[in-house]
Amino acid sequence: MASFFRILTLLLPLVLGACQRIPEPPAVTGELIVLTRTSPSTYYRNVDGEPVGFEYDLVRRFADRQGWRLRLVDVETLDDLVERMKAGQAHLAAAGLSITPVRKSRMRFGPVYAEENELVICSEHGPRVRKPGDLVGLRLEVVAGSSHVERLMELQRDHVELVWTPIQAPSEEALLERVASGLTDCVVADRTSFELARNFLPVLQVSLDLGPRKIAWVLPEWADEGLRELLTAFFEDMERSGQMKSLRDRYFGHITRLDRADAMGILEKRSRLLPPLTKFFHEAQLETGLDWRLLAALAYQESQWDRYAVSPTGVRGIMMLTGDTADRLGVMDRLDPRQSILGGARYVVMLKEALPDRIPEPDRTWMALAAYNQGLGHLEDARRLAQRLGRNPDRWSDMKEVLPLIAKAKYLPYLRYGFARGGEATVLAENVRIYYDILMRYEPPYGGEYLGVAPGGRAPEKAQASASNLVMPPM
């Protein structure tokens, strides 16, 4: 009998540990438990410590719509996320997960809401890869537990000598850094991860496109049908209302605009031309509350940080101010870098304050930058035209498509302020968004009081560093 109780004592903790307690439905508890992972394309924390990211914003909106509290559980690896879902530790997993044959046999997916192409990414200085067979013999890495492992296993059927190294990391960003540094030859990554990284790592290039995968949230096997129905209705409404498009634009709408030369240009000039100007951008942040890196990004777009820049139309200086604007802002010498930077920062604030209060961030900042280029009058013309065309004048994802239309003759009868090259305003705002991301990656925030503009920046993954107003150490 003593032996029996001794065995029971040893087995009881194992039995209890195996009996995971499944959380009650959120409709009962009022709390939605969601597993996610830290990466630039899913979830991270900004400089104020607030959670942001495409997946976070989506799941936050879903929880708010149902009137539920959101409890987010950040996991270290994809393998850990899968095991926790199988153990019944959450109601959902929202982490940009691809639907694959193996995963479908192990997990239950919700409605499809996106699609991602899987790519083989190598360095322009590395080996030439034209076809899957060229990967044989190379140092090839992939995130452990990712859908890319399945894709490589499919390729291995035709190329039996193909081998790869699985790396325990939340996402592909650290692996892309290894390619750029020459520590490995190639990696498999999603297109979005590549597009986010290429502006910081211009040597990266797509060698192979392995095809698309559909993306969805994961539900546990025990989830009731009511939760899936709520998800289906939510995603349908997000698409129908244009909110999904706006959210995608907030995080990813600008990332493909720069070509390699533009990305290389700001990275090279950052170390050579920016340091002498930094103190003036810091001073401008203290005065206006705008992130100094946003102002530096605007200055780079306008003048490439050339304090003596002059355009054929008469704008000049680092912030390329017109004479009239400089006079309004008290700028006596537009070629003086301090005066120009302070004047440009004040002008951005004036433009933001002139916009209707209902326009939220970060859209408010991007529209102010468009007005910096074209003037408020032309921006308001475009906003009125947006309404006429059934678009949302308070949403940047709509406005960046409408602005180029104010240069077209067919719309002139509807424009109070006449013709303008609205496409140039869109280009300026979109380029500044990317330059801002780059500077947030490599330049620290200023230690003075920071009010920020909150326009969606990108974060390196947690395995390498921490997480638009964002602390961005190198990947």
C-alpha cells in the first residue's frame, strides 16, 4: 500500500499538469485571451510603452467591438505559440500565421484576412540563386516552426540534398540581418518582412518567390462556433468599411516606395551630414513636441540635409521654406540651419492645428506633411474632392489616392484653389514616412519632453532588441 501511495504521489503532479484548464468563453468572462509574438509586422511597444502593431490593432478592435477586455500574451517562438494553443491557454492566436497543410491538421483557423508570398532572400553580394536547386550547398536559415519550414520540405522532395538551419526567433527580421551581415547566405521570409527590412538593409534582394500563403488567426479546437461567427462578421465589416485598408496603409502602405539608391543615400548621409544638425532638431522637438526624427526625415526629403539648398521656384534652406512662409514664422535667414529647422517645425505644427479635430493620428501628421508641400488650400480642395468621390477625407489611405487627381483637368471645376501637383504632396508624405522609420531604427529619441505624433514605425524583433514614435536600435 505504501508503494501505491508513493507512486500516486509521483504521478499526481503529472496528471494535474496534463489537465490544462481551458479558459471560459470571453462572452462569459468579458476577457479575450490572445497569443501573439513581437515583430515589426505583428506587435511591439512604442517609445511610450504602448502596444501597437498591425495584428495588435486588429485584435484590439475585435475585442472592443464585443465589449471585452483584451489580455495579450506575448510568446517567444512560433513553436511555443502552437503548443500553447494546443494546450488550450488562449481564445485566439493573432500573429500573422500562414495556413499550411500541416498546420490545418493540427490547428483550427479563422477567416482568411490576408495573403503573403514566401521569398528566398539573399544578399546582392552573396551567391546567385535563380532556381530552387541553387540553394543546395548554401547556408540557408529559416525561423523554426514557421510555415517556411513546410515550404522547404516541399522543395526537398525534388532536391533531396537541400538542407537548412531552423533558428528559434519570433520572426524573420533577425535572420535578414544575418544575411545582410554575411553570417548566412539566404533565408526564407514573408514579403512584408522583407519589404520592412530592405529600407534598413538595402543589400537584401529577392532571389526566389516560392508562392503565396493565406493568413488567418488560430482558434483552439474547443472554441465554440459563436466565436468564429463573430470573427467572420468582424473581418467582413473591416473590409467593407475600408478600415482594413486604412490599417494596412498605416503600417505597410509606404514601405515599398524607396528604391535602393534612396535607402542607401539616407543611410550614408546620416553619419556624415546629420550629426551637426541634431542639436537644432532636438531644440525644435522641445519647442514643438514633434519627434526630432520626424523633422529630420522631412528635412532629408526636402533638401538632403543641405543647408544651402535652393530650388528653381525660390524655396531654400534645409526645410525648403518659401519667402512668405519664412516671414510668417519669423525666419530671417532661410539658409541658417537653426532658423530653418525651427521654422519648419513650427510650420508643421501650424498645419496640424489647422486640420479638423476629428482627423486622428497618424493620418493627421501625413496630411500636414502633404500640406507642407502643397499648402492647406490645395489639401482642402483634395479633401472636398474626396467627399465628392465617396472617399473618406479624414483617412490618409484615401487621401493619398485622391491628391494626384487635383492635377487633372476634369476635376478643375470642383477645385477652389485651382490646379496643383497633388502627386508631389503624396510622394513627400510617403517618403517622409519611410525616412522616419529609418531614423527611428538608428537614431535614439531625444531625452527632453516628448509629445510625439504616433505615426506607425517599425520595430526590430524582441530576440535582438526591443520596439510610429519608437525606440529603434539596430536589428
